[in-house]
Amino acid sequence: MAIEVRMPKLSDNMEEGTIIRWYKQPGEQVTEGEALAEVETDKADVEVEAGDSGILREIRVAEGQTASVGQIIAVLAAPGEAPAAAPPRASGDGRAATDEAPAPPASEPVAAARPLAPPRAQRSLRDAKASSEDGRQHPVRASTVARRMADDAGVQIGRITGSGPGGLILKRDVEAAVGKEHGQDAGRKPAAAGTEGPAGAGGEGATGVPRGRERVLELSRMRATIARRMAESKREIPHFYVTSEIDMSEAMRLRQTLRETGTIATLTVTHLIVKALAIALTRHPRVNASWRDGGIVLHDEVHVGIAVAVDDGLLVPVLHSVDRLSLPEISAALLALTEKARSGRFSGDDLAGATFSLSNLGTLDIEEIAAVINPPQAAILACGAVKDRPVVRDGAVVAAKTMRATISCDHRVLNGVEAARFLEELKGLLESPVLLVAG
């Protein structure tokens, strides 16, 4: 029986992906859970795992081609069912020979796919022309994501060396080229937008850049996605905010003790917050909810997305089932996800499925922050730095290490009292952190 492998939704906002490479070729055995292909999305390079075992019978989307979420990218067959088919032919414009993704017959299972958005017509790499040293024109092979990034950055795609199969130019190649170009121009930094000299003055400023000029920065694909999603969030979701100041003195002492004894050598404040969230969200399931199709969806498990800043954007890798993880397990899992975020390479569902999000800016010298909700989630917690601040204890003013935490809530799902009770629960857990170690 044929098993269709479809382009999975590798992040909550993903719409399409480009096949960087196939790890298997037609005729080869595929084992469930094995890495089948590497896919480039607008945020990261992600390994796609096989959802079933079988023989790779056909590749529908070749390396370098782009498929929308839900589109058939390969077909598996049971051993001995049918001979392997050749990889897809590319048409004159670089599209796969099988451009459409019809709905699978009811009798045929679908591998590595959930109910997904209906597939759009496939878009593939564009073979632009670039001049070689002898003056001849030759095709430039680049993924859709890489070409968009190059266009946004104003970099000539033909001057970039591709690291993908057959010299295919990928997102990481464009990022490297842009970084190199910016490094070369570091000594000629332009004036800030709108900078002007005295009224009526002309000429150039000290930097050699004409005064009064503006720079327009084109958005990278990641930044454009963030802009669109956050604008939709603020437009569609009725936000409200609740802030609490949490005494982190005991939590910081516990952190220091666990690090010094080697119990959890890499323990951070973020790890403590995530563990406290895991407990608090279990006790307040309404906060661990989503707004979907005009109704409230309560989730059985706690999946926390952790906002991680990357060059010109933000990634939110997901710690799945944190309500089942111990503090050491959370520390190890988050460390691994952070490294993946910095390298831009993820696997499986690392970027999908969050039921709640955390944005911790505690490494920077800020007081507090109110974050924008990532739909369809009902809330997001944002934390500022742990600082020495005056507090009142037993009628006396003393110094204590405190942190200000703000929860942004969807008023369609939560009201102020529910949010306040949740934040009160979180505060109690962090102020009595022994519960975090025992839980």
C-alpha cells in the first residue's frame, strides 16, 4: 500500500519549505523516525523524520524545489510492493513535473502529516542568469528562501557560492555573504535615519554621509513574517496585562548552590522560570489554552515556547511536555534547543506546538516588558532582569533580588482574576524554589 509523505508544518507559522537534500534515494529502505530529508523554512533548516517504515518508491519534490505545507513530497511502499521510481523531472521553469498535490484517496495512508492547510501550486528555485569571467551567462541555482533574502539584502545572488547539492545557494549562504559584506563596510557606517545638521546647513557630516538622508531597510523573510504575525495578533487579540514583582532571593541562592555542587552545572534563571511555569500551567489549565475557531481549546500537556533572539529576527523553539520534565531535564533540553536556534538547524517538531510562550530578557538591564501574544496561544509571560531592589520585610526596608514578570493575556480566553491567580501561583513557586527541585 502506498504511503504518501507530505511536507510537514515544521513551525506554527510555516507555509512552505525547500528541500535541501534527500537522505534516502528511491529503492532504499526507510525506517520510522529516521531522518528522511532536510528542509529549509523561513526560519531554520529542519530535518524531516519518516512517519512510517517502507521503501522509498518515489521522490515528488527534488532537491532545491519548494513545496507548500501539506503537499506530497515523496511516496513510500511496503518492501517488494513496487520498483523505485526516478526522481521528478523539472519542467522548463524549474518546477517539479508533478506540480499539483491532490487529496489522497481514503484507502491510502499519509506519512508524517496531520490535517494541514490545502496545498498551493508548488514554487521551485529560479534559475537566474549571472555573467562569468568570460562574459557568458550561466544559471544560478538558489532556493526560494535564499533568493528572497538576497533580494531583501541587496546582494547579487550570482556572486554567492552555494553549499547545497549541486551548488544550490541556501539561506545560510546568503546570511554568510551578507555578514561578510557588512563586515567590509563596518568602517563606513552611515548616519542614522533622519540625522540632520543645523537648519539650512548642507554638505556632509563627519562620517562623509550627506546629512538629512534616510536609509530604508528591506525586511528579511523572517522579519516580514514576524511583522505580519504580530500585527495580526495586536489587531485581532484583545490584549490585557498583569504584572507582579517576584522576590528571587531564594531562587538565586538555590541556583548558586546547584551550580557549585555540580548538580545542575548549567542552571539559569530561565530554567527555574520554565519549571515554575510547568507546575503553574498544570494547576491553571485555562492559561494553557488556545483560541481556535471561535472557541477555547484546553491542552492536556504543557508545551512552552522559548523566545530566542537571532540575527534580524526571533525564533521560538518549543520545550514539549515540560510538565513531565525534572529541573535537570529542562536544563539539558533548553540548552540543546538554544544551540539549535543559534545554528539555525532544527529537527522534528522543535518549532511547532507551543501552548504557552516565555520571553525572558533578564540578561539585559531592563525593568520589565510586555510581550505580544503568539496566536493561537492565550498568553505569554515576559520577564525583566533580576535586580537588587528595596522591599519591606517585617516593617523594615531591606534589599532583595527581585524580578518583574508581566503576563499578556487574550481577554477572549482569560479575565483579570484568572491571570492574577496564575501569576500569584508562579510567584509562590519561585519564592519557594525547593518545590521546583522536588517537582
